Amino acid sequence: MIRRARRASDEGFTMVELLVASVLGVIVLLIVGSLLINGLRGQSSVTSITTATNNAQLAATTIQSDIRNSTAVKTTAIGSDQFVVARVARGTDLAVAYECVAWYYSATKDEIRSTESAAAITAPSATALANWRLVASNISPKGSSVFSSADIKSLSITFFIDAGSAESVPITSFAASRNPTGDSAPCF
């Protein structure tokens, strides 16, 4: 039997093998890196849409709740802005108090603001509007207006809310008063 002696120089990888392995490793890293970057971009888009949707739904739900508890609603166009006032019942079955609640859509600022008062609320000046509570921002009308009302007992709310780099989120909502009276005094 002839034994072949192994030489130390025969062990290891050749230069060609190392180059092929390196090229394959770089290709795998590029694929994994691009998948990671695309995943992060997708997550950012989903986060923007989710945040915008949550903010819009919160605004619409808040307005709907007040309209359902109102006795009357009045919508007024002020140029491209809109002003809505409602007489809203607040409290419990044992103690109901009525308040005037108003919302103002500013087309120049793309926002809806709100305020409450025991007395009638009139359309605010720009300075007074800054003190109203911000309900939603980065919105635009879906159609000709954000608010529309067919009668003194209901309100339609339609708008888009900006979701950053993603597509704007549409909101369409309707609320009707469940209060049997149609009393608007002293709100308007």
C-alpha cells in the first residue's frame, strides 16, 4: 500500500474559492439589506396612515357624540370656512344641562377647532379661534365642504386627513340628534 503524504500547502482555500465566497456573501447581504430597508419604509407608511386614521376617527366620533345629544344644529359658511353650532345635552338622566358647542373648520389652516359655552357662540375672529381646542389638523374637504346639514337635527362630516407621504385618509360620517325636542335657544 502506498501512502500519499499530505503536504501542508494543500490545505485551505484557493484564491478563486475565496473570491466566489466573498461575492456570494456580498450578494446575500445586499438582498437582506434591501428587504430590511423596504420593510422599514413600509412600517413608516403604515404608522403614518394609522396615526392619521386614529386622529380623524377621534375627531369624527367626538363631533358625532355631541350631535346625537343635541337638540338643534346650525351650519354656516364663512367664505371657504365653516361654522357649526349645536345645543347639546350634557349630564346624566338625573341632571341634564344644556350647553352651546361650536366647531370651526378653517380652510387656510386645514383644521377643525371647537369650544363650549353656556351662552350663544358666534363665529370667532382669527385671534379668538387660536384659543379654541384643536379637534383635527391637516384636513381638507372631501367635496365642497367638511360639514353639511340637511335640517336642524343632523350633520354630515366629510373630509380627508393628510397621512404624510402616504395617501390621504377619507372620513365620511353622519350623525342625527336623538333628542326629541328641536329647541335651539339660547345657542342660535
